Amino acid sequence: MLRFFNTLTRKKMKFVPIEKGKVKMYTCGPTVYDYAHIGNFRTYVFQDILRRWLEYRGYKVTQVMNLTDVDDRTINASRQQGIPLNQHTQRYIDAFFDHMQRLNIQKAEHYPRATQHIPEMVALVKKLLEKGYAYKAEDGSIYYNIRKFKGYGKLSKVKLKQLKIGARVKVDSYEKEQAWDFALWKAWDQNDGDVYWETEIGKGRPGWHLECSVMSMKYLGETIDIHSGGVDLIFPHHENEIAQSEALTGKKFVNYWLHSEHLMVEGERMAKSLGNYYTVKDLLDKGYHPNAIRFLLLSTHYRQQLNFTFEGLKAAENTVERLTLFLNRLSEADGKPAGQELRTLMKQTKKTFEAAMDDDLNITAALAAVFDFVRDVNRMIDQGKVSKKEAKAVYDLMMNFDKVLGVMGKVEKKALPKDIEALVQKREEARKAKNWKTADAIRQQLYAMGIILEDTKNGVRWRQKA
RNA sequence: GCCGGGGUGGCCGAACGGUUCAGGCGGCAGCCUGCAGAGCUGCUCUAUGUGGGUUCAACUCCCAUCCCCGGCUCCA
């Protein structure tokens, strides 16, 4: 039985989709004012695992991920650099997709941008004004009156009276009836430069929370199955989305809210000022394999804070290598059939893996099943008990797991460059002649070139140094 | 102040009332190997922040206490 921890109820709940066999999922995406960092990608990897698991379980998933391409930060950054907003954001959108692809994150069906949904957002604000949930302030901005919405706070469990008034709210501002009302529409001011839209509700730009309500309803419908993002979005962002959407439709906005915990760096929060702020590119440039980065990000349960360290990244790299070496080994196994013993083992492993994932994506338990399996099959291979045909079946099962994990890739036998091939041959001859000194020297030379040679019963094998 | 999440072996990280306390990484040793690598086996590993309590039995429940992290208006 597939279960998810629902932030709304703070309990693990059986997953029942609105429409049988289909899942409508909205995943909060990046604000494209700068490069997304690995903390952001932790969330995107989590959402990817979620999507992949739903698909593994046979659901047809329709996923929407928004790109926030207009807000304070995007406007400030583009103006500071003197680049038009859309050019500025496009650069980071490109980088975002590039990094997503490097981390083997599957594509969503839709990537709507805020700036391309202004008319829909205006329409929603108009309706909220008509229904009395919103009001216009003196400067022309339009705010949502949260006291009008009975369920306000149901997701985050915040109590309005206990909310600390943030430093950003101007104390002398009496434009808002309540300090905690939030902007649906921000009237243009000088700081916005040429970023504004002339609309029926005035000259300005949308508030941040608006786009998610609008785009979720536009692409997925008034009520959807899953909405996910980082824990920091629970309040106020997701709380406000609920207020906007449910005030408009009178229907439940989202059935399951899933939130991923933050990534820490060396035990501290990641921050530019602390100098512990990394992008995917930073790590790739340092020579780490994208699969290792992905593995590190997915290997801790999503509701648990993940402490990023370079030691951990190195460990992740070794772990992934263990998996890929196992796949290599399988392609060479050619023993006697293990028969029932192996069949039972495979069946049991699959069952354990699936049960773990079904339990709120308990990936660490699922991985434990995989590693147990790897060890057991390795032992059988050592004993010459795995036939070619069986090895293929094991390989297929591993690929089945990797549909979800996405860290193993396919084993591809790349051809060695000719000069290296010649060196390998030369070493083979030296070995045959028991000229160990020469053979070892060549092996050392190849190692320096990033090629690791391994002598096996079936002859020499090579692999790329990680 | 209010509201959440945590503190598990050298490191990471499951289990959440009960068989030997998953799994990964690291280290050491053995098997294998000309040597190495890979793989396997064993050890490191009779761990659960601290002090009480409940129970036949607690990492798991209760109370107290210390420490860490997060949210409290635009940060995934």
C-alpha cells in the first residue's frame, strides 16, 4: 500500500488518486534570478524520485513545475546587471535545465512561467476582489485579506495571533488592513523599472503566491493530487496558495502536501555569506560525478535534514561505483545456473525494495535491500553459480531499480583509444612472459592516464578511474 | 516568545516495543591474485545525548533536562 506523509494532516496517509491510475502533481520550481544551488536540487531530486516511484507503480503522472521569472529578486538582479528581465532569467533557466539533466531528473510535462500567465493571474485577482477576499490599498497594490479565509493556517498550523511581525513589514504602513495580509498584485514603483503590466487591475506585477495557484489550476484542475516543495514553503507560500485557490473555487486545492527537508552544509545552513554555497556546476567542476551528486541527494530520506559534506560526496561516489562495478561483473558472469536460490532472492529483494518505497519513499531501506542483493549475488558469482542467462535477469532487475534511483546508467563498452589498446596489449605480452616489472610499469602508466586495469580469469578488464 | 524536526558505532544513516542493532563509506586482517584491482569473509560494531519512569521486554512509550537544526511574509 502506497503511503505518503501529508503535511496537512501530519500523518502518513494511504495514497488514493482523484482519478484512478493518474496523478496530477505540482512541484514548486526555481526562482530564476541566479543559479540554483544543491539545496534546491535536493528538493528537485526528491520530486524526481516521487515522480519515478509513482510511475513505477503504474500511474500516469502529469507534473507541472513552475519557473518564477518575475519577483523582487529577479527584477533586482536584472536591473543591477543592466540586462532586460527576460534575458536575465533565460540565462538561469537554461542553466537550470542543464543541471537538471546532469542530475538525471526526468522532465515534467509542463514548465509554465509566471510572466506567461499574467492574464490568468489578473482574472483570479479580479474574482477574489469580487468575492470580497481581496482589497486594493492606497498605492494600487491588491492584498488578500486572510481573516476572510476560515481555514487560514491549516497547513502550517500557525496561529495568526502568534505570528511575529517580520522586519520587512513597515510599521508605519497602514496600507494593509493586517500586517500579515499578502500581496496578490504589486503596484508598479520606480524600483521595478520597465517591469510592469498594464492590466484591468492596474499597472504592476503579480505577487509570488499567485502564479502557483493559477498555473496549478490551469494545467491540472481545481483539485490536484500532490503538491510538493521545500519545507520553507509551507508558510507562507503554500498556506497562501490554499487561501487563494480555495477561496476562489470553494474546493479543496490539494489532497497531499509533501515537503522535503533542507540540506545543510557541514552542519550549518548553506549561505553565500558563509562561503558554503554550492551549485551543481561547482561540484562538477571539482570533478565529482553527477551520479554521485544525485546519489548523495537522494540517499537520505526526504523528510530528514541532509548534511552535505565533501567526505559524504566522496563516499557517495564510492557507493555508486560499487553498483556500476557490480553491473560490469554481471555482464561477465558465466557460471552454472543457480536456479531456485537466485530466483527466490530476486523475488524477495524486489518485494522488500517496493515495500520500502511504498512507505513514504523510505529510500534508505530500499537501498539496503539492493545492497544486500548485490552482496549475495556477488558471492554466488564468486562460487561460479550464476549463469549468463541468470546474470542478464539480475541485470534487468538492477535496471528496474534504477528506473527509480537513476544513478547506475547503462553499462556501455566503450572502445579504448588505439594507443592505449596498444599499451594494454604490450602489458599482456609482458605478463605472459612473466615480466612483472614491465607489466606493472605499464599498469602504473595507464593508471596515471585514468585507466584502471584488472586481471581476471577471463582476461584483462579496464575501467575509467572515477 | 510561539510552532516544528532531530540527537544511533570512526563517518553517513535505517529501525520506532521483542529474532544476531539494516545498509553504505572508511580502517585493519584473511581468502583469491605473480603483485594489485574487484569480489567474498571476519574484525572495528555488545551504539542509541543525559537522568528518571512504565513494561516480562525500550532506540522505540511517558516525564525531566542538555544540545543541534528549521519556520514565524516572498529562502527548496
